Amino acid sequence: MGKAASHFIRCSGHVYHLHYMEWDENGRLSGIFPLREEIAGVVFFNGTLVPVPSACLPEKDLQEEDLQELSAKVETGSTIHLFHIDQKMTKVF
């Protein structure tokens, strides 16, 4: 299980400000929740987090522009890969 928070989370066509996301031990998204206080075990990232369904990852290298389209396909229960965008795009897991 993991938890990550960010200034912005872009997922399913929405942009969430100061929220955190949780996923289970298999990498399935459990949900996105408001970050109202400090929560133990939450890793905070500057910038934007973008979850992408594992099943939709292309064989080619992803570009930042690809993430918006792919993140729109994320639903609760989707197995995800998480990307962090600050000054550059980095795959978190």
C-alpha cells in the first residue's frame, strides 16, 4: 500500500488541488482524497502527480502530452503507474 500527495493530481479528467492518493499492494488505485492535515506515511511531491493505467502504457517512451489522455482512463481499482511532473517528468513506480 502506498500514499502520495501533491499540489495537483491530474486524474480521470479532473485536476485535484492538495489531495492525496492511495493504492494497494498490487498497485490498484484505492482513491483520491482531500489533504486536510498531515497524514502518516504520505509522501509529498511538488508539482503534479499523474496516475496512468498499467494496461494503457504504450511501448514507446511517454511524453508529458500523452499523460493527459491516458490519465483520463483511470478508475478506482485500476492498476496504475504513477508519474511526477515538476520541471521534468519522472516515473515514480
